[in-house]
Amino acid sequence: MKEDSKDGSDELVIDRSHIECDCCGKPRPTKNCSRCLSYYYCNRECQLKHWKEHKHWCSALKEKYDSFQEKRQSGEKEKGKRDDKEPDECAICLEVIELPISLECGHVFCVSCLIHYHDANPGKNSCPNCRGDAQNIGLKASGQMVIFTERAKKSEGAEKEMYVNLALRQIDAAFSRHSSFKDHLDSKDRLVVDTIVAKTTVLGELNMHHEVIDTVDKFMNICDTADDIRPYEIMHARLGKGKAHLGLEEWQSSLDVLKPLYEHCKKKHQEYLFTIAADICRAEYELGNYQEATLQGCRATALHNRFIPGVHKYVALSQMKMGEISRAKFAITAGIFHEAQWDEENKKENKEVLRVILAEEAQNNKPKSSISKKKGKKKGRGKK
């Protein structure tokens, strides 16, 4: 593990001395799975032997990787179309279509224009062009909600506010049939309940943490009176609240939510244990509880589930704080090789942590000052 200079800048060259074969545990594996890119083996024999255990995670990681690539390619295609083709005109505003939404009849409008049109004409849930049915406009726009959320995360100022409002309006469109928050749940409408749960996720993605907490608190206050709330929906809402406290850097408040939730998920919903443990790991690190942070990080990466972005970072930093430099290097290198191989930003962050750890190691390995040695010799001569 060393640094090379390329074009005047230092770049980490990281070998595999701190990771192990996922089958036999030997260090410096020479091969990795070409499908998911995240599992490493000594040779083909080890890979074949481990396949029965590996195949579940391999499929899940390949799906995430393909989804990431598909979004990136579709974004490039969309940009190419905007650049190469004269855009269509919205029949409502008579301007170039901004963020198009297509109805079942085939007519396309600006999504904001269509929502405003239906707001102004509450009794006419139809296409402005052909009067075709558009009852599910709020649900039809759900795909656009994801696009708005992503654009809001990458935007600033007035543009960010516009995308945030568009994303939230599409969620709230599902609530338009009910007069109060409690009615949404008492309606026993599965779609509405699912949308309430999804809203906490979208708000979290947009870093609207106070709004997440407010939404979840309202949700939890009436869960006892609603008959059609599933346990996993309550669990998902509580997890959203815990993450919101993390986003606000309210570390103890996040632990107050996440620790009981972890104990609950031991009996049910064990698939969420890894994510919850990773969040607890971060909160414990920020509070200076480095031993507990390391323990929770190990729980999060148990059973070869090492792919949650950020978890190795807080384990490694905790170990460095405790003076365990060798273990810290092992942890952060595992993060570089195993965590979300499609996420270049996460890789970059892990490499920066590795630089910090290597600098700490170099500082600790510095020889004692030659001046202090000379002083010691002089003192010895004086005593004679």
C-alpha cells in the first residue's frame, strides 16, 4: 500500500494485503467475482466452493449495479435527446415541456402544469387534450417523483426548492381523497398507507429531516387506532426517524430510536439488522464510544454483508482512535474493495480515510528526536 505520483498529484495504489478470500480466509486473494465485483477468491476452486453461499448476495449486488448503470445511461440518453431534438410543446402552458409526464392516452404535458390544471379543476380529472381518464395522475407521476428527488439533491437555491415541491406534491396527490392525516389511515387504503411510508424516505433523501420526524410522529400517534397498519410499515417509519436524527447530528436521539428497533428486528425483519447496526455504529462513533461503534460495525458487516456505504469508515476511525492502526487499515481497505463498487464517491471517501490512517501510522513510527539522544549522552557524561 503506497502512494504514486501521477500528473503532479498523489494517488493511492492499494493492494489486497488487508482483505481475505471469501471462501478459505487466506490473505491476498488474486481473483474477484466478475458479476458483482465485490467478492474475492484465491482461485476458481474457491469461488465454485463458495457459490452456494455467495449467490444470494451476488444477485442482489448485480441488481443494484445494473440499476445504477441503467439510470446513468438513461440520463445520458435523455440529455442527448434534449440536445439533438427540438423538444415538444406543452398544450397547457404552450412552452417547451419541462419534466414531461405522459398520460395513458399518450398526451404529454409538463408535470407541474398538469397538477396545477387539476388543482384548478377538481371535478375534471381528465386529459386537457382529449378528456381521457386521468384519475390516477398522482400515482402516474410516481416515476417522476424519483427523478425530482435526484435532481433536488443535485440542485441549489430556487431550483432545488422547485424540485422538492414537485416531488412532495406528487406524493401528497395520493392523499387528496381524504380530509385529514388520520383519515388517510382510517380509510384502509393500502396505497395511501404505502405512500405515507414512502414519504418519509423521500423527505430523508431530500435531507428534510425535521419534516421526516414530524411525519413519523403523526404516523406513530395514530397507529394504535388504525386497523390496517402492517408491522413492517411501523418499523420502516421508525427507521426513517432514526436516520433523520442522524442527519440532524442528534446522535443520542438517533440511538434512542435505533437501539430498541434493533432489538425488535432480531425477532422479525432481520434483513434490516445490518442497516440499523451501521447507523448505530456512526452515532456511537460521533459520541466517542469507539468500542461500541466497532462492535456495531462488525454486526453490520456480519455474514458477508459488507456493502453498506460508510460502515467501514466509522469502524476504521474508531479503531484508529483506540490506537489499533493495523486493524483500522484492514477495516478501511475492506470498505474500498467491498462497499458499493458502483459508488465512486463512496470509494473516494474511504480512500481519504485510508490516507488519514496512513498519516497517523507514519507519525507513530517516527524515530525519537536525535536532540533528545544527545541530551541523554551529555547527562551520562556529567554523572561520570
